[in-house]
Amino acid sequence: MKLEEIDGSDAATQRVKALKDEAKRAKERAAQVKARADTAVATLAAQRAMKLATVVRQSATVPPTA
């Protein structure tokens, strides 16, 4: 047997390892993007709630015109 056959360091095995490593990095990046998106959603929801509360407070303090 050749050394390449024993330790699995032939070109095809290296390509497979590189693809697996790339997939792992992509999965980690996707998790980071998801976390940023979740944060953005929470921020937007809080902003909308604050705007709605402001509108409600303003409409409660302004007397209706008749």
C-alpha cells in the first residue's frame, strides 16, 4: 500500500474534506445572519410598538373636533 492509501490524503479525499469544511463555515455564517435578522425583527417590532403608543397617547390627549 502507498502512504496516500493509508492516511487518506489523496486528492479526492482532500476535496471532500474541503467541501465539508466549506459547508461548516457556510452553516456558521447562516447562523450569524439569522441572529442578525432576529435582532432586526425585534428592533423593528419595538419601534413599531413605540410609534403606536405615541399615536395612542396623542389621540387620547387631543380633544375630538365636532
